[in-house]
Amino acid sequence: MSRQELLSPEGLRVDGRRANELRKISCRASVLDTADGSAYFEQGNTKVLVAVYGPREARQKGLVPHDKALVNVEFNVAPFSTSERRKRSKSDKRLLEVSAFVKQTFESVIQTHVYPRSQINIYIQLLQHDGGTLEACINAATLALVDAGISMTDYVCACTGGFIDETPVLDLNFVEESSIETPDLTVAILPRTGKVALLQMESRLRSDKLEDVMDLAVSGCKSIHKKLDQAVMAAATDLSEKLGH
């Protein structure tokens, strides 16, 4: 697909958004009663479910540091998540990559020293895929960890940015990120300090365009932070009402 098809002369993208417009976001915390923390996160047509268990005693005590918690991340894709029906093995390279990025991101944010000799398990299930998988996984995991009461230095909010036909674009969908001509950059920040927790690029981006794309992605992260905060407040209100009865 050419760049001209991805961005119309009027500045509209294939899904009707402007270049600097996020997809519609819907999210909820406390969606699973069996988990210590859980969240459902929907960004456009990308839908993710996350369950957090822990901190709890580690099964393999020899692998757990004595002075901090071990963070485990497992990412799976539902066979029905795309039009291509196939079951992925746990050794699938893409699954392992996403797990590694999420683990790397949260190991520096979770206050693991508060939970010595324990482990925290984060299970991520991609229910529907329409681009921005990594950003959706990070945002959903943040919400689930907050729901579980896990001590963190800050939220982690992620968003993608790209470049189409000399125009920086925010929050790429599947069609856009599938184009070999569209650079795809995922940025995760800690919103209170603005510190970058993750910077991951899928394809080459000219150095003179990097700052524009990063600034746009960071603005998206800040908007997503507001959505996550609203979901946390809504879950707290629901819990307060239940306890009040």
C-alpha cells in the first residue's frame, strides 16, 4: 500500500482520523474476580485483557532474588484475534518479544524491593488485533497492576507514532503499521516526570523526523494517562459503593 493511499489530500487517514488523533479508547479495571488485579483495554479495534497475580511466594525459590520480587510476563494471542486463524506456540518470536518489552518496561517501575523473595505474574491476552499491540499491552498492564495494589513509582503510558507522506501521525492502526513505508515508533513514558520508560522502533526513521514523531507520541501518552486515571477512579468508586452496601 502506498503512502498516498494512507493519507488523503484532505489530511484524513484510512480510518477517517486526523494525523494527530488517537483512536477511541475504552478501559476498565477489576474485570476478573479471580485475579489480584485485572484490566480490559480497548484502543480502536485492538482489545487486550490483563490479569495480575501477586506478589506471592515463588514456586522456584532458587530463581528469585532475596532482596526483590521477580516479575514474570506472559503474552498470548487469541486464535480469533485476526482474520488469519492460527494458534501461536509459546516459543513464537513475536510473543516472546512483546513479553520481553513489557517485562523490561515494568521492572524499572514496579518497586520490587518492597516484595522481597516473591514473584509478580502478568498475563496478557490479545483478544483482537488492529495495530498498536505493544502500546495496548503496556497500558492495560499498568491499569491491572494499579488494580492489584502493586507499588509503582508512576503509571506507564504508551503510544505509537509514525510518519506518512512527510506528516507525523499518532497511534497507528494495523493498515498503517503494516506498510513497509511507514516507520513505527512506540514510546512509553512516566507521566509525572516525563521520563521515557521504553523507546522501540519497528523500522527506520530519519533522524531529522524523530523529534516530531516522539513529541506527538508523548502527547498521546499524556492523553492516555487521563483515560487510565479515570478508569482507576471509576473502579475505586465501584468498590466504595459495594462496601457501602
